[in-house]
Amino acid sequence: MDLERIQEVIRMFEASAISEMELEEEGLRMRLKKQHAETIATAAAPAAQPPQSPTAPVAATIPDTILETAPTDEAGDDGLVTIDSPMVGTFFAAPGPGDPAFVKPGDRVDEGQTVCIVEAMKLMNEVVSEFPAVIVKVLVENAEPVEY
């Protein structure tokens, strides 16, 4: 990816309503995030990648949990906001087999409260709510794959 392509991606990102994105192209990974009218761009050095076998296309977004909150700029017409997985991995609703789920429909969650775990590359990553909310529906089943 050359400098012109990077600048084009940044311009398109700034003009969009997207608040955060990650792009991997030609061995270069770029993550963009809007913070108070600023855009922060970071790029990792190209890494050697193993050969990839052809695979079927995967859906672009599989949300983890949907929350009911006060309507915001990011909320849809119904006033609901989703908590998306910050990474590709496997969704787990509970900390371990047989344990109760972190959240279930009807639960109130506070900012910073764990709502699920996403396992990625054998690491368990807690996903936390970025705002207080009420869980309306969990959109995936336990042990299903999720991404952004």
C-alpha cells in the first residue's frame, strides 16, 4: 500500500460516519479511530503472512450483543446500539463451561462491565460495555465466530 492509497483511505474514513475501522492490505495493517473530531492513524510494519487458501466470503459484521440506550448519533432509528467484537474470534457468553452468562436480555450493564469473552489466537479477551445500557438481545450463540 503506497502513501497515496493510505491518504485516500484516511480521507474516505474522515468523510464517513464510521467512528473506527481497521484495514489490512498487502501486509500492512492500518487502524483508524475518530476521537473528538480527530483521526488517529497507526500502521504496523508489514509482516510475513502464511499462504492463504481460498475461502468463502465471510459476512462483514457479526455483532455480539445489542443494547438499548438513549438515542445517540450512532443509534439507529429504533434507538438501539450494538456492541461489536473488537476482533475476529469466538464468542463466549460465560467465563467458563457451566458458569452463568455475563449478561442476558433484561440485564442492566454499567460502563466498563464485561459483556462477553472473545477468544482470539488462544487468548481470552473480555469485551466491555463502553456505556451504561440495558441488554435487549444477544445476537449470537455461544461458541459462534464473530468479527468487528
